[in-house]
Amino acid sequence: MVSCQSDLLETIPNDRISKEIFWITLDDVEFAANAVYPSLDGTSIFSYDGLTDQLMTNHPFNANVELQRGFGTIASGRYFSEWEDAYQGIRRANDFMDNVDQVEESDQEAINKYKAEVMTLRAYQYIKLVMLFGDVPLLTTGIDIPQGRTVTRTPVSQIWDFIEDDLTQAAVWLPYENNGRIGKGAALGLKARAMLYAGRYSEAAEAAKEVIDSNVYSLYPDYFNLFQYEGENNAEVMLAREYAPDVNSHNIYSSVAPWSQISGSNGSLYVPTKSIIDAYPMSNGLAISDPQSGFDPLNPYENRDPRLAQSVFLTEITPLPDGGIYGSTPETDGSDAVQITVYSTATGYNVRKYVADEDYSNPSNSGLNIILIRYAEVLLTYAEAKIELGEIDESVYAAINLVRQRESVMLPPFTSEVANTQASLRSIVRNERTVELAFEGFRLFDIRRWEIAEEVMPGVPFGMTYLDNDNLVQISLEGFDRSFDTGRDYLWPIPNRERELNTQLTQNPGW
């Protein structure tokens, strides 16, 4: 039968936003830009560090476990989900960029601002893709299914060029103050990160210096509260994934808090290892391995860098949200004795960052914002880039010491008398970055670009030490050996589902 409706073929589609009714006003532009923001990382930052020497993925059936142990394959879901999630964000961004210019809007400055936000969000995704997979298809406009079956991988260098150009332009169009949205500082901070990852140190230092010279940002005095409700939206935060209870919440509390603080089957999904604990220096600034440091194996948490206790639950020291004291010593009646349940810590430690007392009563409904770019990172990026360039001057020491001498930390400053060679300063800034940014999603990318993964990853993970009948015992997680294949694991495989759909996609070495 044939309908006599003359406009049947002109019906507005109900499965997508139609250009007939959208892309008309500035409100439409803002709405479309808002749709790109959910592609930002949130609580997933923990899962990146859960694939490194800093954190052990504590639940045996989590997707991270097979990757940590070297059992990942081209069919592993974790590889595919990272690829899919990143390209979903890129598709939304490209749709925005393809259509925004058809809006007849006299306020071009406002249009450019939204463009810059979306360009920054798209660059965020490409940075992750390049660091995880290497060469990937560089898509800058929307494509249809036939095109998607023929795209090829773009060389990494070209993608870094694209990221640099987009973030440079975004920073031009964006103001520093942008009403809780992506601003100039976020674009510059992300550019500094990207250029550091790319090994383009001059560009990294330049972008970081622009942020520093703006005098817009400063370090929040209280390191612990930086990751609590009290510290939200302070002058150190340059970009955060924002949440709200009941409306747009997350479950990071119920994922990483000590098992005793959660009613139900959860907790301790990612737990710190001895590797990260040992990275925190003594309060005198010396490494615990230094014979002059004063480190006491029988009292391993005394006189340590204050950031250790502010980032990690330490047995018989850290207060719990329910008012008790964290106790993880094995074979005791401690609240969280090692492996007392499958959901309790296996290492004797729990993550304290982002575990807020306010979330205790409703642990799966947290509204705590997750910080993605902050000023301390920019300072350390500036210092590392200058060190790699061999441009060691007072500004390098100043940047590192600002971070070390936060009001709640106050470690002794580094001076040229303590370290004045590229090698010594490289070691210092890398360790500072490791402890300052612990559990914030950086370690996976850092050990790759520093090419140290084969040194720090393989082997049995270790946990806390404790006294047992006057003997000092080290927790050793036999059976949880981690693996790293230097010829294969510096890049993840292109997921097999993508290569089945597109035979033009080549595979990474070793996969």
C-alpha cells in the first residue's frame, strides 16, 4: 500500500537530533557541548593505577587482573572498553564540530568558547588512545559505517601535532574563568601534559610556564582535604569531573574504602602495594633506603612524608569513618585484617584519597568531584621538561619545592647543593611526581614513557611488614605474580572486534 501523505518522507527522525529542530540557537550549542563532557574520566583513574606497581587489583575477577598477570589477549574486554569509550567521546566531539558553524549566532566569541571546550575534550581522548595503543585512526569529522571499515592508523607524531594545534587554539579562545566549565588553564595544562608525554619538552615547559605566569592557580594548603568535599573547586583544581549525590553520583567510596566501612560485598578493589609506600621519603626528605634517613623498619610510618598518611590507610594509625582505627595486621581482630574476607585488603593498605566520611552512610552515592588536572601536576611537568632539556635553573627548584612545601607537607627544599645534575634531578622529580600524584591515574602512562615498566612491574607484589612473635614478616602475594613483556606490553593490542570490522587496521607488535 502507498500512503497519500505527501510529507511522509520528510518526517523528522526520532532516533537522533535533527538539524531541522536543532543547531539553531546558542542554547543548542551549549547543550551539544555538554553532551561531550561525560566522556571525561572519573573514578576510572583508579583502574589505570590498578594496572601498575602502585596498586594491586584486589578482586580476582576484575578485568584488570588478567592484564596485570600478562594473560591479556586481543579479545580482552578492558582493551576494547578503553578504545570504545574514547572513540565515543571523539564521535560526540566531531559531531559538534561538524555542525556548530551552521548556527546563525552573532556572538562568535561564545561559539568559539564552546568549540574550544570540545576541542579540549577531544584532545583528552586522543592523548589516552596514543599512550595506550600508539598509532590510532585520527578522526576529526564524523564518518559513516562504510568509511569506518576502511580507516587506517595515523602515525603517533601526526596525532601529537593535531593535539598540540587544537589545544593551542583552544587556549586562545578560552577565558581562565569559565563558570565551572573547561577554561584556558585546563587547555594549557592538558597541552603541557600531552607535550611531556610526547617528549616535546620545549612545548611542555612553555605551556606549563604560561599557566604558572598567569598567577591564577595556587596550591591548596591541605593535601588531604584537597581530595575531600571541603576542598572542592579550590584554586589548585584546573579540571575536575563533577558529581552530585542522587543526580550524578559514583561509587568510589564503596570500591576502595576498607571493607569494614562498607555494608555489603565490596571495598578494597584497588589496594596500595609496598612499592608506592616505600616511595614516600622521610620527613627529613631522605629516601627510606638512605642509611642517614632514620627509617625504622619496626616503626615504618613514623616521621614519613605527611602525604603517605594523607593518601593511605595505615594500620593502627588512620581513623576510620565510623570512628574506629584502621587495623589490617594479619591474624588479628583488626577491623580490616588482611584477607579476613575476599573483599578486605590483601596488602595491609587501603587507599584514603577520595574516601570521604560524608559518604559512609551511603557509600555508592558519592558526589565527590574527581580531579583530572591540577596545579601541582603543571609545576612538576614544568620541572621535568626543563630537566630533560638540560635547562636547570632556579625555576626548576622553585617548581619542585612549591609542591614539596605545601603547608600540610613541608618537606625540606631541594637546592643545587643537594642535586645539580640532570640524572639526580630526574630521579627527584620522578619520585616527587610518583608520590604527589599517587592514585590519580598517572602511573600507567609514566612508567611507559620513562620506559621502566619492565623494571617495576614483573614479580610478586608485596604488602605491609608486621611483627609476628618478635619477627618482622613481609606480606608476599604469592600466586599473584605480575608480568610485563618488553617487546609487547608497552602498547595494548588493537581490539580484535575492531580489526574484524576493519581489516585495514594493523596490529601492534607481539599481539
